[in-house]
Amino acid sequence: MVRDQINKKMLALLSTGHMITDISQGALPIILTAAKPLFGLSDMQVGLTVLVFNLSSSVIQPLFGALSDRFLLAWLVPLGCLLAGFGMALTGYSPNYGLLLLATLISGLGVAAYHPEGSKFARYFSGARKATGMSFFSVGGNVGFAVGPLLASLLLALAGQPGTAGLALVSGTMALVLWSSLSRLKSAGVQVRDSGSQAKTDNPAEKPRIALRVIVALTLLLTVVVIRSWINLGIATFLPQYYVYYLRESSVLAAVLTSVYLFGGAIGTLVGGRLADRWGLKTVIIISMALLPPLIYLLTIATGIWSFLVMVCTGFAVISTFAVTVVFGQELLPNNVGLASGLTLGLGIGLGGVGTTVLGWVADLYGLPAMFHAMAVFPIAGLLLTLFLPGRREMRNREAESR
């Protein structure tokens, strides 16, 4: 029987693997900055490289998730971690742009392989406190994304382009640790699979199928995830530009404020999971979306110490629902948790780049302040959509019906 107690040791292991895997995502912009003059890359080629990474690391995740639901693929956890760092390490040894793209593709596939399988096992080891456990798993990714630029800058400063080999060393070490725990992961997978098989045996006349109301709810949820990704990527992308090119502040201040934003998000991830277990998944998303319009507006008028406070609060509000939406998707698709994880972690977040493109167009036409004001409308749309998501009582009734 699946245990109801949270397994902090295994969650810490998976979260650490998540952190090491996502370091590659954070490192890519710094690596491309160094590679641009080396290969004489145009801005379009830089953008194409980021697109290749996003397609391979995010949009393809539902495929890995679907495979994860159909087969026991615990080995994807250490392999995904290894490939993420190994591919990013190869960027420093690529003799031309074509091989640089290939190395980026390999890294992205590693990221895509780790997330659905890792989040599936995180759900199991979370016991009854699924949102809390998923927040532990998710915060690893938040930290990895924030550490990536710092580690890449350090490695490049110490050894130049060959310094990217350090990423392979870090991910390879973590992959070995994950491989040594593979038996625990496989055991968890067998228990979950056998539990599902027993449920099907108890109801032989009922074939698992996704009801129309679930499809509608999942579509609404993914739309909310995409909107949140537009906000998150928009702030992370244009906040430094706003401070450097519009306010004429130093790049150091811009980098510090971005880190403060990400740090607030890491705290929000942990707190959001706990609150979701207590108040309900939908309630936490509603609170997040309701807080964001005034916070985003304050980003353009806060000065001095207040700007740091606003950054912390905004990061907290935006990123606090990352783990919550993953669990929400898994609750909607309890028989396809890998697919649900791939959709909410990969596809939904990966499509956030579309919103960033639109925001960039607005900034070009009307300026960066106007772009942030336009961004403040996004969470209002997200709030309205969230109101139509099933609440805690309806989710419990669905769970009882499926038993």
C-alpha cells in the first residue's frame, strides 16, 4: 500500500537532482553570451539556440510523461540529470554553431526526461501531503535556475569555454547518487503500478478514460499555467533591461534584484505547497493571481529599499503556485501523473516564451514601463479562469467516485 507519510529523505534527493538538472537552464544565457563573439552569432542565432533548448526541454515533456505512465522508467531520473549537464558542458567544446545547437538539444532532452519521472516519484514520496512534498521537489528547480548563471560565470571566468566541463562533473556526480537510489525508485514505481492494476481489477467493466469535465478543467489549468509563465518569464527577461536601459542603473543592481525576485520565488514555492494542503489548491492560485496586478504595477514605481521588498513579494506570489499547479494536474489525471507532470511542468511553462515575445513587441512600441503595465492585465485573466477550476470539495468527490 502506498504510504501516507512524507518521505523527506527521498524528496530531498529528488529535489537536489532537480536543482542540478535545472542548473543547465540557468547557465545557458551566460554560455551564449560568451559564445556569441566566439562564433560571431547573430541575435537571431542566439534566439534560435534558446528556442531549440525550450522545444527539447519543455514542449517535449508530455511525451516523456506519457511514456512514464505506460512503462516503469525510473532510470530516466539519473539519465536525465546526466544528459542535462553533459550536453551543456559540450557547448564549451563545440567547434561550430551546428554542434553548439546539437549540444543544447542534448541538454534539453535531459531536462525533459528528468521532470515528469522525478515529479511522479515526488508525488509518491509526498504521501498525503502532496502539495507540500511537491513544493520540496519544485524548490530544487528554483534554486538550480538561480544558481546556474552564477556557476556558469564562475566556470567561464576560471577556465574560459572549456570550463563548462564543470557542469558535466556536477551532473555526473549527482547522476551516480541518483543511480545508487534507483532500487528505491523502482520499488515505489512497482507499488504505484500494482495499486493501479488492483483498482482496474476491482472494476473490470470500467475502462480508464478521461471525462469531458476533466479535459475542460485541465485546459483551464494549463491556460493559467501559461499565463503565469508569461508573467514569470516577462519579469525575469525585462526587469534587468528596465533597470539598466530605462532607469540607467548599474547591471549589478539589476542582477541583484533579479536574484531577490528568484529568492522570493523559492520561499513562495515552499510556503505555497503548505498552504495548498491546508486551504486547497484552487484557493492558493486565486490568492496568487489576485495579488499580482498591484505588485506588478509597483515594480515600476518602487524605489530604494521598497524595490527589494516588492521584488521579494512579487517572486513569492508568482512562483508560489508552481508546485500547486503540478499537483492540481496530477489530481485531475490520477492515472496519468507522468503526462500531467509533463503538461504542467513542460508544455505549459514552455509556451511562456510566446508571451515574452508579445511583451517584447509591446516594449518596442510603447516602452518598458508600458510593457509592465500591460503585464499586470495577465493575472486578472488568470484569476477569472481559476474561478472556474474545481474546488477542494469537488476534487474530493471525484476521488471518491474513482475508488
